[in-house]
Amino acid sequence: MTGILAVQGAFLEHGKCLEKLGADYRYIRKRDDFSENIDRLIFPGGESTTQRKLIKELGLFDILKEKISAGMPVLGTCAGLILLAEKISNDNPFLSTLPVTVCRNAYGRQLGSFSATGNIGNISDYPMRFIRAPYIEKILSDSVEILNITDEKITAVRYKNQLGISFHPELTDDLRIHQLFLSL
């Protein structure tokens, strides 16, 4: 059962991707939604500052950090990557479970959004949608695997149980990133 953080952002779109794959999921809006049978998490794209605020206010911070640190698989897309990052070059870190330094809104305002196609690890020709996206400035552990570099910027990584990506796989019809996540 996948828990999708549903306090703000593109959580519905991630749910639709999981439905197409026949995977069970539950939206996490409060601590009571986090049940024993949730064995993986998705942190959607959206507005990371708002998500941080709501995670704290709703009492989700400790349980999320504990579960990820204990090895629960997690997919962080765009704002979700920011939530996971150990360091943020232009802000304070939040969960600090993914040993990378991220630059928030690295591509500028909404007008700086763009699409590209690239390889994500073993996944070839993947359609990527970057919307006010962050990118990874620095890898902080030799255990971090770089999965994609777009325009000389690191945009996807894997570290143990964590996938952190700058773009929005939930906004494409390509389900291979979600399949990769479900295989963790």
C-alpha cells in the first residue's frame, strides 16, 4: 500500500498513475491516515514551503522521517525532492534523508518551465516535465546513484530506498518511473 502525501500539490495525479498500474494507495492528509499497512510513500510536486508547513502542523514530520530513515521506499518529485534533500542551497532543509544539495526553483518562474526527453537510469526516452523545478547541485554520498542529467544539471537520483527527481512523472502518460518506484 502506497501512502501519497496529500496536503498540497499533484497528489491526485500520482494516485491516477498508481490506479493505472493496479497498485493500492491511500492519501495521507493527517497522522491517522498513516496506517500499519502503508509500506511506501510518494511526496508529490507542488509548493514545498506550503507542504513543509502543513506536514509540521498536521503532526506528520516525525513519522515520515522515521519511516524513511528505517528504509521505507519513497518517491519525491519536484517539491518532494526538496522535502527529502539533506541540504538546500537557497533554503533550510526539512527531512534531510537524501544526501544531496538541492537548489529550489532553479529554473526560474513558471515561464522557465520546460519539457525534455532523457534516460532515467535504465529507462530510455522518458518524457520529463519541469515546472519551476529544482535541480541537484551536489551529491553528498558515494552511495547516491545519478539517474539523469539534463542540460548539465542532475535531475534524478536514487539513494537506497529513495528516488528523488526534479520533474513530474505524474504529468505524463509514461508509467515507468512509478513502476520503478513500486519495484523498490
